[in-house]
Amino acid sequence: MKKVTVVKFGGSLTKNKDAQKKFIRELAGLSKKENIILVHGGGPEINMLLEKLSIESKFVNGLRYTDEKTLEVVEMALSGKVNKMLAAELIRNGVSAVGISAKDGSTAVCSVMKKLGFVGNPVKINKKLLEVLMKNGFLPVVSSVGIDKNANAVNVNADSLATAIAVAFKAEKLVFLTDVPGVLDLAKKTIKEIKIKNIDGLIKTNVITGGMIPKINGCKSAVLKGVKNVFIIDGASGIKKMKGTVIKK
């Protein structure tokens, strides 16, 4: 099987239709040369649907609490709307895309984070369904809804899901599409390459701060577990040029 690239879709692309079209077009071209697994969340769509249904969002330490009603909306928004939209757009660009959730084929079995309700963290990735699809020429588009050990649906952070899948496949590339052009230095210029041995120093010297800290630590963990290269790139500039930062050994 060709080398695997895992791409996490999100950030500015969920709202920027032109950038979205460009990304899909470039991803279609890329899929001719390598196996792609596209993982996505969809926070804006979830928020929009919750608002329409007059369901109030609850947060615990800044993280969404997912009760039964919210979980229903999460599945509708992610597996029903965003997933099928992405699959259809890829098909329109000549790709044999298949939309699934991480529930299907028990792809992501998760431990439940009870403080957050029906929210899971991937503990086991079953590769079989994804392998069957890729070996037969399909591009899997995976929504970030997994299952617990009793096969109940759980809401999963899309970054965590993409990382877990990339680690399971020892992926050549794990690509995070974000709203920023990679990791920035103190002069606000993009750092093109970061070796994992330098990450702690960059955090200590406040080069890497805030929400970028968990993301960069996740990248470090992925590289240590066998992913060759992790990219944090500006989603709006597309996936062909990869404008951003690469994290590697």
C-alpha cells in the first residue's frame, strides 16, 4: 500500500468557501499519488444547529459538555452534514470518496471523559475498514464521532482523532489545517521547521503559548510514536504549498 497521509480539516476552511474549494481541488490531485485519510470536526456547524434547535451550550473549563441532546446534534452536524458535503465535493473533483464516522467498523474506540458527558478520547484505532477502503481506491472522509467500549456514540476532538489514526498507520504525514500560518517566532514570523528536542525550550521561552501548546505537544507525541512529519499549516493557502511549520525528529 502507498504511504498514508492523514489530513485534519477545520479552522478557517469551515467558513471560507473559496479556500475550501481550493483545498478540495488540491487534495484531489494529491490523492492520485498517495493514500489520504481526511478527518474533520465542525464546531461552527454544531453551534449553528444547536442555536436553531434552541439547545443551550454548556462548557466545562472552556470545553463543550456533550449531553444526550447535544450528542444528537453533533452527529447530525458532523456525520450528516459536514461529512457528506466533503465527500460530495471530493467526488465532484474526480475522487472516489466515502464518508464514514469513526463509529463505523469500530474505527475509534474511546475512553469516556465523564466530566464532559458523552466525550471520548481514542484509545484504540481499528484500521481494517480504512485499509479496505484505501486498498480498493477509496478516500475515507472520517467524522469525529467514535464509540465507547459498549458501542455508545461519543464526541471526539478531531485533532486527537487525526493524531490517533496517523499513529496507527505510522503515517508519512499528519497535516493540521489551521487559521494561522504555522508556529510563529517572537517576531511573528513562521518557524519553517521544529525538531522535537527543541519544543520544550520554545514553550519555556514563551515562543509557543496558549492554545498552540497542546497542539505542539500532540505533534511531538505523534512523531515519537512513529509519524514521520507533522505539519501545522495555513488552511487558506491550500495543501499543495504547505505554508507553515513541519515538526519532525
